[in-house]
Amino acid sequence: MINFKLKDFDKIIPVGQEPNLRLSWFWLTDGDLWLKFGNETVYKYTEEAIQHFGNKTTPYNDYYVVRFLEDFTELFEKISISIPDKFYKLTENINQFRIDTQKWLDIYDTNQEEYSDFYFEKYDKLVSWTYERLFDSSHLIGGPHLSFFRNNDKIRIVWDTEHILENGISLWTAKDGSFEISYSEFIENVKRFGEQFFDAMSNQIQLTLTKEWGEVKVDKVRLVEEHKERKLEFEKRLSFFEREVKDEINWEEIDELYKRMIDEIR
């Protein structure tokens, strides 16, 4: 499900400008990342986009893998909370839900004071459960939006990837879509990714420790410390999947807001 390949060690480029070049744990995570959901591959560029960006050497999202790790693990607590059947059903076509809520918001866009109160007291409450489970890959041009919705023993992953550049080129190969798997299988995939990633980083660090870097600033002691801290933080966030997390959302209130919205946009 989650695939990556760290850049070959001898191709890692320190950041900054001479004589102030430096290297840290973050920069060592440079590599490719792509996600496989069924027959779709998220974070894979089209041939036209590859040519547009100067014949990229890889078709995948080539950035620092830790950025994905940080964004993804930030959602673990919310992902672990099961949403009610009715709202899980809505995630089959989450775009329609977003269209409907926008229509509802537009109805109140007449009086600034009324609009502001409505936005925070009604609209935001209704949609918050969707945004709490989403990250937008904002560090990328046209970055895909990914959402994760759990319902008891299953989870639906929804992606919004269709982005057209100003010159008309379609950026990503994947079309907007979704994929459902068992919650336990999802957890196993996440664990496997974590194990593989931190093992690969352990190797990068060992190579870094044995190399003489000359004028490049490398705090080797801090490098080892940060690796341990990052791994512990990942395991801490992973633990949300293994225990019951209190759901602070008032779903009865959300349901009432949803019914009101449907009545008012008809």
C-alpha cells in the first residue's frame, strides 16, 4: 500500500551553499514515494507532467519521505475513531457531501455577521469530521488530498488527485477515487511501512556515520538521537490503532445539522 525508495546514499546532496553545507536526519529521507490502492497509484506523475518538469528521473513523488510520515501520522488518532454508519455511507461520494455543504454555506452568504455565526456554529461543526481525517500534500504542486474514514472493522481511503496545470497538462495518473479494506489490514500495512522506513533510515545513518564529510556540517551524535526519537514518536502514534480513543464529536448534533442542510438546499 505505502511504497518508498530512499535515494542512493552516494546521490544524497547536502543542503545550503558552500561553505555552509549541512546534512541532518530530515535530508537523509530524500526519496520516492507512491501509494497503491487496488489498480490506482497515487503520487505517480503522467508522462506529460514528467516531460514538463524537465524529464524527471522518477515518475513518483520525489521529496523527503519524512514529510509524508509527519502528515500521515498526525491523523492516526482521528483515523482510529470509528464514524457512524450513516456518515460512512456518505464517504462513498464525499465530493457530493462537500458540494451540498457549500450550497448550504452559500445560502447564508448575504449578511456578514450572520454568515460568520453560521460558519462556525453550524457549517464548521457539520464538516469538521471530514477535515480532521484529511491531509493535502500542500508541499507539492497540485498535491493529492487523502482522507481516511474508519467504520468499525473497515476503512475507506479517498483521494482527490485530478489536477490540471495552467498549460492544460494532467498532473497525476490516478483519477479521483476511493478504496476500502479491512481496518486490521490497513494497520498491518502501516506497521510494515514504518518498519521498512526506519530500517532503511538506519542504514542511511550508518553510512553517514562512517563517512568523512569534510566541510559539510553533520552532527553525528544528534543524528542517532533524532532517529531514536522519530521512531519512538511513530510507535507512539501507531498505538492509537491499538486502543480505544474517546470520540469527542457529538454525532447526534451532526446528524441534526445534516438533516437541516438537506431540507434547506432542496
